[in-house]
Amino acid sequence: MADGSPSVLLLIPAYNEEERIGPVLRDYATYFREHYEGEFRAVVVLNGCRDNTLGVVEEVAKEFPEIEPLNFEAPIGKGGALIEGFKKATEAEAVLTGYVDADGATPAKAFHELIKRCAAGEADCVIGSRWLPGSVLHQSQTKLRRVFSRGFHTIVELLFWLGIADTQCPAKLVRREALEEILESLRIADLAFDVNLLVSLKQRGYTIKEVPIEWTDQLGSKVTANLWRVSLVMFLSVVRLRLVHSPFYNWLRPLRPLETWLYLRLNAPPPRPAADSQSPALEEASPLDSPPK
Ligand SMILES: Nc1nc2c(ncn2[C@@H]2O[C@H](COP(=O)(O)OP(=O)(O)O)[C@@H](O)[C@H]2O)c(=O)[nH]1
Ligand SMILES: [Mg+2]
């Protein structure tokens, strides 16, 4: 299914990114104006920012109208921001929807490579990998972060048998048909969101291709600064995801309030309730004292 330059919607989740996001948005917009024939749009999904990220994005958007902010006052988490962005993408009918971080770790050219692979019909979802031979790491993550990353990878492999070397690389691209089908099953609002996305795609028989990527780890990570707590939340989320897809899930439903309490205690965004559930809507269900990391 080759399609030269399909329309692309790029999501950029942003939480307190006033320092880092401006140049990244300009680089992406300039690159795609110069190198991409198809339609390119970028939506920055802000969640609970307490700095001037919105002002910075609005300023860039005046110069580059293909960029727009989507602002949530509540700290809905990186996964929550991506879920909202994906909903918007299906409404906008972009052929391909992807995401990268706001800090420029993935250069525009590297994201363009994912688009070329997806447009060439290599897979329904193409994801960058920092762990495959051929990846170019100008700056790696800290050693401790890499140890945690490999630990998380092992747990994810044991739980889901995905066979993916780097589930967490924030450079991913999905075809619209696949996205539409899995949208309702995307629930994880924290940083384990990527696993939710990949498991949902795989369960529905969509193909995922992992390709080596160019990556520069950036200073100022909020994840590395809160590594133990973030890792615990991610662990909880993948175990939860495994249980959701097990026969025991119905027995566990009554524990939902306990689960929400636990996430809030960990200062993390709770998983989103199902559309048909009796749980309150997300915005009301996230009375976090302070934004999640
Ligand atoms: N930690 C955190 N990051 C978020 C959140 N929402 C969006 N993000 C974005 O997630 C991306 C990765 O964050 P970063 O701190 O650079 O983490 P790292 O690159 O994984 O070390 C950035 O674009 C953040 O702005 C959130 O609620 N918490
Ligand atoms: Mg980063």
C-alpha cells in the first residue's frame, strides 16, 4: 500500500516545556515545508502546564499556521495528552498520525524516515528504536536510566511477548485505519502509554515495524528526575494492562476506586475509564494535587 506523501499529523505532548519547545517546533515546521510534499500539521497537546508553554506555542503558530496548541488545564499525563491528540487526529482524518517529544530528541529528518517507511506500506505502525543496530545516539540516556529502561523492557517482554526492543522510544507513527480501531482501547495515561498502544495494535493483528533511529537525549528530563516513582507507576500500568486482557479482569473491577486512589497517591494520572463505564469523566477524575511527572 504505497502512498507517496500522505497527510501527516504530528502530536507533541508538552508539560512545562517553555524552555525547550520553541526551537523544536520551528525546526519541524521548517524541515517539513522544505522536504515534504504532502500535508503536514502538528498539534502540541499541553497538559497542566504551569509555565508559559502555551504562549510559546501560540507565538510559533503565528509564524507557522500548520502548528496549533491543544490545551488541557488538568495534568492529564503524557499518555492522556496523546489519547486526546489521537482523538483529534481521527477527526482530522490524517492518513498517518505520529508523535515525538517536545525536547527535540528525535530530529525532524528521523521522523520523516518513519513516514517514508509507513507510506511505503512497510507496516501499519512504524516505531523508532534506540536499541537496534544502526541507531545513531548522539547523546544516550544516563546509565541509571538505561538500567531502568532495560528492566522495564524485560517486564514488558515477560508480560506481552511483543518482541520489540524499544517500546518506549517516543517516535511512533500509525495509519489511520489502525488508529481508529484501537482508539477506544487506549487507556494508560502515564508513560507506559506506548505499551498500551503497541499491545492494542498487535492484538488486532496490525503490523508494527521497529526501525533504528537517530536520537539525542536532552537535558531537563522530568522522568529521570523522578525515576523511581515514574518507574513504579509504569510497572503498575503494564501489570494492569496485562490483567485487563486476562480472564480475571471482571473480578477485579470492584477494585477500581482503590486503583484510582493509588495512582493519585503516586501523583500520576489514573488510567482512563471506558466510555461506557460508570466512572466519572477523566477531567473530573484527576484531582491531582500537583502535576504528574
Ligand atoms: N514527565 C511528563 N512528561 C510529559 C507529561 N506530559 C507531557 N510530557 C512530555 O513527555 C515528553 C518527555 O518528557 P521528558 O521529561 O523529556 O522525558 P524523557 O525524554 O523520557 O526523559 C516531553 O515532551 C514532555 O513535555 C507529563 O505529564 N509528565
Ligand atoms: Mg526528553
